[in-house]
Amino acid sequence: MKNLLFVLTFCFLSVSVFAQKSLFNGKNLKNWEIFLGSPITGFEDLAKKATPASTYSIVEMDGKKVIHISGDIFASLATKAEYADYHLRLEFKWGEKVYGKRNSGLLYHSYGPFGAAFGTWMANIEHQLMHENLGDTYLMANTYCESKVLKSDDGKSFNYSPQGQLTSFSETDNGRSVKKAKDAEKPLGEWNTVDLYCFGQTAVHVVNGQVVMVNTNCSKVENGLKLPLTKGKIQLQSEGGEFFIRKIEIGKIKGISAEFLK
């Protein structure tokens, strides 16, 4: 019954979804590019040994082929194609190996060269996958968004809330980080389902069936001007934690349901 309700919920919330297409062919990563970036502090020796094939590989788990991300170096697995107006679904879980902290991200609307952000990633907006921060927004390089937020009790962070005040975020506007509305992450060792809806300049983060973030007016800032950011490549980070992906699918949409945006 729980699975049926989950499916019905997303049939309702998705507007005119076309057939989903897998971004992982189950065999190799030929539709992706790999970029190895900076070493992780304290694990420089591992970075020297890292190769594209050791960082992003295909392994068998429970009788199926999955993507394995080593996490022992900062690195990017990026689609060769750009995407706009889509629903992306990612199913992942953490492994046992940790290099500092269990950190990764689903980076969308990525553009420009590798290395623009932290010497590794293209400029992007991040759907945070870090353990205990799943669903947060982080704005890399010169990206910008607006979100409805409430200030935390200690005044040090902003939490997404449909009842909050629409607030600007960027390197120069209230910081790069917006915290999720709620914790919907599953316990370590279990598979999480992340749904990302992008349409026009709006992006919605959904974690295990729960809306945790809505970003509007997604933009990039160039010469003081905010330019609409509506498309880009998709990146998956290697960033400190061993990581497995069993599904990553994408499909075109014609809009985002008003239920998300209440």
C-alpha cells in the first residue's frame, strides 16, 4: 500500500511527464565524462593513485549492475548532454568507506569548464546528497536562486519553508546554502530515492516522496546581471564517501504541479 501511494502521489504531482529514459545503460559510462579534481585533505596519497576507472566504475550488487563512486578524491561524473524541463529520479545508498565525511551531490544546470567550483566541478546548483543534509541547496560559482525561508533559531542558517519569506541566495546574497525543510533521509545502508523537477527557472527537490526544497528564479550572475539558468549538464560528485547508484532516469515535463509550490 505504501508503494502504491508513493506512485500515485508522483503521478499527481508530475505534470505531463514523458517516458523516463535511463542515463545509465547498465553496462558502462559511455554517455558520461569523468574529471578528477582536487585531493581530499588528509587523503592526498589516495588522490595520487586515483584514476577515472577507479573513481567511477560499474560493479554488481544484488544481481544487478550499479554505478560505484569511490569517494576518495574530489571528482565529477558529468553527462555529455544538457537537459532542460525535466524530472530526474536517482536511487542511491552509501557504502562503508568514508574519507572525511559522507558527502556527494546531484549537480544540475551545470555549465562551463570543469574546475570552476572548488577546482573540480562546473558551475552549478546542487541538490545536496550529503548524509544528514539530503535535499539542501548549495550554489556553486556564480549561481543564484530565490527560496522561501525561515531563519534557524540560532540565526546562522536559512531553512526552506512554504510559509517563509522569499529570499535571495548567492555568494553575495545571504550565502550559498539553503537548508532543507525536513529530514526525509533513510538510515545508512538503505536506498534513498531523490526526485529533481526542473522547469524554466524553478527547481524542486523531493526526498523519499517528501518535498524538501523549492528554488525559483535560478540564474547565473555575470557582470552584475542575473541571467536565467534553465538548462545544463548533470554532475554526480565523488566527495568523501563511497556511494552506489542503481537508478538514474530522466524525462521531459511540461510544467511543475502547483502542489509543489504551495
